[in-house]
Amino acid sequence: MTLPPEILVGPMLRYVDSTDATVWVEVSASCEVTIRAGDEVVTERSWGVHGHHFAVLHLCRLPEGEMTPYEVSLDDRLAWPVDPGRPSVIRTPRADDTVRLAFGSCRRGESQTPVALRRIGADALVALAHRMAHTPQEEWPDAMLLLGDQVYADIPSREISERLAERRRAGGGPQSVRDSAGAGGDRDVSDEICDFEEYSWLYHESWRDADVRWLLSTVPSCMILDDHDLRDDWNSSHAWRREMTAQPWWSDRVIGAFGSYFVYQHLGNLAPDELERNEMYRALRSAGSDAERESLLDDFALSTDSERRTEQWSFKRDFGRVRVVMLDVRASRHLDPQDRRVMDANEWQWTRESCLDADVDHLVIGSSLPAFMLPALHNLEGWNEAVSRDQPDKPATARVGEWIRLAVDLEHWAAFRNSFDDLVGLLTEVAAGDHGPAPASILLLGGDVHCSYLEEVDLTAERVVDSTTRVHQLVMSPFRNPLQKSIRAVNRLSVREPVPALTRRLARAVGVRETEARWRVTDGLWFDNGVMTLVLRGRRATVQVDHATVEWPARGLGKALTLVPGLAPESWGRRRRREGDSLGRKPRQVLRRTLSKELTGEGLSPRGSADRTDADRDGALRGGAGQSGAVRTEAAR
């Protein structure tokens, strides 16, 4: 007997504007997918690739300024919502001018067992879903900005590692991957995710938890990729890429990574008109067979790695008077040792146009990597780039510099100084109002670094001295993947003198030039799993910092039990269901407010932070935090 189709992943609410929305879904078999939202009914036939079946449905006549519950049926059989008491809804933009954007990065989606919760902490997305269930809907996020590392292809969970081992023993996966076993180091990828099928396991693990499913079915999401979507240190340097692309398994890895990213993440980033114009999406829908789709998608994936113009991963979204520009700073890199760029010329030109043609109150720039790093790390990355240039006769210092780059992950904007200077120039143009009215704020969002903090940025070019535009770097990472304690100590040192001063001198010694910006850490550092939310109302901006925690049973005794092997149950009494975990019967995870701070508006000190000491200004002028910044960090902790 053939089982009826069911939803495997989703439904995921991706794009929403005043009347339109897109909903993405993966189903277990080819079928007709129907969404009913009020009077709007849309049906699409699923399309298949690599044994999986997907549909992206476009609803186009939604009531403006309202919340509409929706249902999903497969072949006229109701499949969603699973719990009628917890409906999924589509909320078109509210009548007032308030926009709430929740954001963060770096999330391990493995199980919610007590042992996993003790080891990697509470899941910020689960905790956010719990909060939303008990707060008015007008306080829900209007969108989630997921800033990279939604999945970890090179560090799979224990459960997926066991599946991989079983598949390898059975002869599954690309031959090149199986042959790599025992090669050692970066040449052995047999225990990593490598093809489309294995990537699908990551997405299923990450997005099938019941709370996360409901959250992503109700809050629109925007996503961008980072290195762990393919492999740690991806495109960090010309030398790294030369070595990796020479490996026999590289092509298979690229096919799995880019093909799955396009289907699971990128399609939902596109507005409906962009979706219909996308050549690859149109080809997939019009192909005559799944085999033809697989061939098309595999060729496309290879092209996106070797020919950067094949697909642009960066995109933008407008939320009323707020523009969000999401930047790909990983796949689009230009790695010529003599002209390193975190984005190639085409991607950067698109970025400039997207930022300069926006007549908005707030410009939000989302990047998986922080543009303004912690002071000492910023200086260290500039020094490292200068001494590590890849060339045929590179000296020993360059080889040591390359080793340091990979060991310490020195690959952020500061490690691509040409691009960093271009960004500062772009921010200056926007704040000066060179191409239109200057916004009240430019808010740069970042992730990747597994700690969170707020920075105030001063643009120092003469022509923006009188600008009222406030510039802030806001970093939230991780959603759920805590940093090891030794690296936490390094991060704390990086904001304390004399370490920034010493690294600044190191960078100057190899010719790293100054830039027309200064910045300082004002709040943080925090290392707990969490989420930040921007609340943008008119020309005012507020950031809310929340961190996630587990409410352990028996006043913490439940956590202690997880330390004893075999004592804490794997499921903590949860019932497993094919569509994900049951809604209850797992340790409760909650968000606790760490900070709420005004970023613009009346009552703030003038731009330039006139209340700083001379030592603060001296440190900030060099891209660092002065002593008071470090004191604030200690107080915040």
C-alpha cells in the first residue's frame, strides 16, 4: 500500500509584502500542494530532484495589514498545521511604521535531548518560539535574518555521523569521498557531508524540531550562506582554494553544497517576480524528468563555484522605510593575491547600487562576517593579509602567515583590506547623503564569531562631520554553538589595552594603512546562545539582546543527571513523530533579556561620542576600543 504524501520540511514562510507571500515546502512524494489562506487558494505540482520533492507557492491576494492563518494540503489531504491549537499565520506589514527584525547566526540543529542541551546549550530559535507563544502578535518579529552557518557540513552531529558511517559501509556517497578515507587531514572527508542526499539530512535535522518548524512557518526568513555550508575556511585565501580544488572530492562537495543551498535556502530569499525570472528555477520547473533536473542542478552548482556570474546569492528586501541588504561575502570572493576582495566587482557594484538608491529611514546591511571586528583582531587580520600573500617564491613568513590565517580564522572584512576600505567609503557616501536623503541609521549585522557585542562606529571623513546618521555594528552569534573557553579568553583580551595597541603597531609595521572610521565596543562581549532584535520605528532604532537558557527540571538536578552516563534518558519523555518532536515534554528553553538599547533618537550623545576620554578617542581612531570600552565590557558581563 502506497503511503499518502507528507510534509518532510516546512512549510517555511519566506517572503512577505503588503499582499504577496511565498511558502516553501519539501514533501515525501510527488503530489499537488495546496495552500489556503483566507480567500486565497494556490496549488502547485511538486518537482523532484535527487529523490526529494519541493514546491514554492506564491500567494498574491492577501489582505493588507492583517494576520491570516493558513493550511497546507497534499493531494487534497490536510497536512498542516499538525497542532490545530498552534496555527501558522501570514502577517502582512502592520499599519504603523514599526519593523522588528530578529537576527543571528551559527546554529547546530541537532537533537533537543538533555545531554545535547547540556553540551551545546539552549536553542535560541526554540526559545524564541516559546516566547512568541506567550506574547502579543504585534511583538513578534516581522522577519528572521539568518546570517550564515544554518548547517554544518564539516562537523555533523553524532546522529548524522552514524548515518554517514553506515552509508559509507554500504557503498553510498560519491566514490571520491569514499576513496578519501584514511588520507588524513583535509584530504579525508569520508565522515563529512558531501552530496545532495546527505545535505538534506542536515536540513531535516535543523528544521524539523516542532518549535522551529512553527517559528519558520510563521515568521518570514532571509538567509545567507557562510563557510560551514561548504567547509571551514572556505575561500579564505588563494592558497587554500588552490589546495582544495585540487582534491578529487571537491567537485562532488560543490555539487551537494550549492545544489542544496539553492533549493533549501536561496529560492525563498527571492521576491516573487525575481523567482519567476530566475533561469535555474524556471529550468527546474519546466524539465521533463527528475533526471533532467538533477543534471541541470549539478551543472549549475559546479558553475556557481567556477564562474561567479552564474548566480548572485546577495539579495535585498524592503520593509516599509527599512531596506535590508544581505551580502554574500563567502562565495563571491576575489582571491587574487595582489587584489583580494571579499566580494568581486559585480557583487560589489550591486551592493553599492542597493545601498545608494534607498530612500529609507534605516539601512540594514547583513553580512555573515562582521565588518568591524574586535580591535586587536581587526589589526591582526590586516597584518596577516600583508605578510601572507600567495606567490611562487613566497618566503617562510608568508607560509607561517597562511598557517596562522587558517588556525585563527583571520578571514573577515579586515583581512580583505581593499573591500573594507570600499565599505567605509560606501557608508560615508550614504551618511553624507551624496545620492539622496541620509538615513537615520546604518546598521551592520554580523555573525560567525560565536560571541555577541555592540559597537558604535564613527565615520571620520570631513564631509560627514555634521551628519546625523548613526552607524552601529551589531554582532549576534551563536544561535546555538558555543565558543570554546580558550578562544573566549582571546576575544576578551582583544578589547583590552595594551593588546589593541600592540597589534596596531604590528599592522603599521607592514604598511597597513589607516581608514576613515573609528569604532569601539559599547556592550558585550557575550558568549551565550541568543538572538538580537532590531525594533525600527520611524527614525528611531532600538536593539534588544536576548540570551537563551534551559529551565532544567528539579531546580537544576536534571542538568546534573546528564553528567552521569546512561542516567538521563535520551528523549526526556518526548514522543517522536515523523514530522518532528512533539510540542511538549522536553526541557523548556526561554529567552532572557540581557540589554535593550536606543541606537538613534533624542537623548543620545552626539555622533562621535563626545563623552569619551582622550584615551578612548585615541584607541577608536585606530579602529580599536579604548580603556573605557573594556570597562564597559566587564560591567556588561
